[in-house]
Amino acid sequence: MPSAEQLQARWEARVRAASIEPALAFTEAGLTFGAGTVLAKRIAVGRSRPMLAIAGNEERILALLAVAYGRSVKSVAIDHIRRAGAHYACGEIGLALIHLARARLPRLADPKGAAYRVFIGEALLDDGLAPRDLLKICDIDPSILDWIKKDFDPAEPRIPAGNGIESGEWTNADGSGVTPVGNGVQNGDATHDYGSTIIPVAARQIPDEYRTGDPNKFFDTLYGPVHALAQRLGIDETWLFGLAAHESGWLDQHNRDLNDPFGVTHGGGPNVAYSSIDDAVAYWEHRYGPIVRGATSARNFVSRLHADHYNTADPTWSANVSGAIESIQKHLSAWRLRGGGI
């Protein structure tokens, strides 16, 4: 998964390069939405007209639309998107646009905010998060995806292997690759890669280890001061967030009351209480900033702290902090998806 800084840079580049579309649109890339997010890639099958890679990709499309609107999307939407894809493949762009209109997706009230959420959702899906899990972390009922399976027909003809696109796509009887109308598909969770065809991926769960506090409240409270600290030290902010998540239990109530995100103690005794989070960050920077400044990797960051006796009582401390750091990016992306940091 790209770092928070890389995602932010990509988002800023995306906004500069692409206008924000408040509704579904056909472009050279395919069926797009928001700031150039491709819901269904435009592909070519032999010498036939280009088609949209909708079949097998319905869950991804519905999940990203739900993320944009912040709620479940009516099932009629994907049915009309399929029909639009069928007409698009036949060169009937006018009819395709009519079916997009019949999908009954209103124009976005907050186009930039929705486009940002879809952008983060796209990054999470590309990194392997299942569409259902994306909906869960956004507090959207994932059962909206269940109905996709209801018309699934395993006998429906599909494009065979060796035709230049991902085999398994639904096709018509002569194998020409036209997107079918009204047929559901159960083809696993799918992700999208701009440089390749659609591929199935295994669902990945966001780890719940060591969590006692709320990750969203954790970032609401800590993102500003910790992000600034990371910039001053010239290190990756996820290393600091991983340390804080482990040491404070995602800033659970006890550590929140102490304003102590980094688990600082006096000689292994009770945690230190601070007058504010800013004071805690300032102290940590004064005491440990010189130790970690310019660290070259997460492992190097943890090793430097361990060598300075940050926590020598726990023999698993280094491994636990490293594990927390590894999981931070998905939690941070989920927080951004909910509107944090906009």
C-alpha cells in the first residue's frame, strides 16, 4: 500500500490532471466517476468494438458508488450500468447514456469530497481489500452486494482463455465479448489495475490486534501533531502512528486521559500525564527525536528506539510495534475515506 504522503501526492496530481465528474461518464479510459476513477475499464476484444469490463466487476463498481454517496446504492443501478455497457460495446453511445441516466444516481452534492473518498477506496481495492470489507469500514451495509448473485448462471457463455483479455468474462453465444444485459455474476472479489485486466484477489481483513481505542478517534486526535512531527524529523509518519497505536492501545481512554500517545513512563513506572497532546509530542520530540531522526526504514526506526531502551521489559515489543506499523496504512486510508484529513 502506498504511504500517506504518496497517496496525497497522487490525489493532488489526479485533481490537476482530471476534472471532477459529479456523474458517471464515458471517457477514453472507460466508465469513470469522480476525479478520473475508472469503474469499468475500456478494453478491446480482437477487431470488435471496445467494450467495458463490467462483468465480474460489479461488486467493485457498487462498492465505489456507495462510498461516493456514503450510503447503499439501489440495485437497479448496476443493472442499468450493465445495459449501458452492452450498448457501448455495440457503438450505441446514445442508448448507453440513457441507461446511465436510468441508473438513478443523483449528481454528487459534494463532488470533491466524494471524489476523494472514491480515490481512497480505489487505492484500498487495488491493494487487495475486498469490496465487502470496504463497505464495512465505511459503515455501509455490504448486503447490497448479495443481490448481484441472484441471476448467476454458470452456463452463461464466457470468453475462453487466449483471447487477449481476462478469460471468464461473460460473452454472447458467438464469443464476441459483448457485455450481457441483466445477468449477474459471482466471480469473487475483484480489484482494478490500470496496467492489466481485472483479476480476483483474496479478501484481506484489517487487523484488530492490540486495538482497544477507536482508530478513527485516534487519527482525529493525533493526525495533525504526529504528521507535523514526522515532517520535522524527516521520517515516515506511519512509523510514529504505529508506535503510538501499540503503546496507547489506539489512544484508549486511559491514555487519552493522560494525553500520552507514546506510552512514555518514568523508569518503567506509571505512564506520564501531560497537559495536552501537543505537550506530549513536544516532549517525545525532545527526548527521542534525535534518536530516530533520519531513520531509513520502519525496522531501523524500531531498532533505534529499542537500542535506546524504549521498552526493554517486553521481549516481543519490537515485533509488536513493527506489526502495528504494517497495519497503519489501511487504518489511515479508512479514516481518510470517512472524511478525515480533507
